[in-house]
Amino acid sequence: MLRVVVLADTHLRAGRFRQLPDTVWAAIAGCQLVLHAGDVVDASLLDALDAAQVPYRAVLGNNDVTLRDTLPERIQFEVDQVRIAMVHDSGATKGRAARLRRWFPDAQLVVFGHSHTPCNEWHDGQLLFNPGSPTERRRQPSHTFGVLELDEGRVTKNEIKPTG
């Protein structure tokens, strides 16, 4: 079994007051992989993950100007036999499931961000997963992040967790 922490829309900048909550760092300490669905903003969080020796995959968000040459807009890969796709902006809510199926027809799990609105929905065998934001809740009742467990080709746990 592989434990994965999923982040998006952290909007963290080096030297600024906003930080990733301790509850998220605690979850990261117990995971084998971090997925970040964009709007990292600068490399400071990625550098912190490197320093903590936590493997990660991340995609480019619309606010990731300084990371344009570092992060891809979309990625597809396999982890523990689970086919995963990541993109920052999935487009409008209406038609999202069909659109993501067109973009990533073979993915079992599609991780995305941008809206800061958590999404944890299965559509015809494909899990659409937006962890919300652990730092900018916007219109949501709380700051959130995601936890997944993958086991031999299956997503066995998919949760959106509050940071507080």
C-alpha cells in the first residue's frame, strides 16, 4: 500500500507569512508521495519537499510564473499500478467528467486544482480528485488537503481532510 498526500493551490512564497499547516506536514511525514496540482507559486515548497526527501510530482498552475521552465502543464504516470493524470485547471464544472475522460482516457485517477473547491467523485471508474487548498479556502468552510491510498492497481482510500 502506498500513502499519497494531495495538494493544490498552496500559493506559498519564500519569506512570506503564509505556510503549509503543521497537520499537512504531519501527513506528508507519513506518506510515500506528494502530488501537487499547481499554484505552488515558487520553488520554496518543492525545495522543502526535496530537503525532507519526500518524492513528489507537480504540475504548472496559472500562478506558477517562476516555475514555467520546471513544471509540466499536464502529466500522466503510473504509481503502484494506478494510472494517474494531473492538470491544474480542469475547466468548468459543467461537463468536467466528460472533458477529463477525453483528456485522460486511460487514467484511473485525475488530480486537479485551480478552483480551491474540493472534489472527490467517481465517474465510470475514474476518480476526479481536487484536494481544495490548505492555505486559501476562499468560499469553502475550511482549508483542506487530500489523502489517497493506492494498492496494487486500485485506489483504496480517497479522502479530503480539513487542516484544522
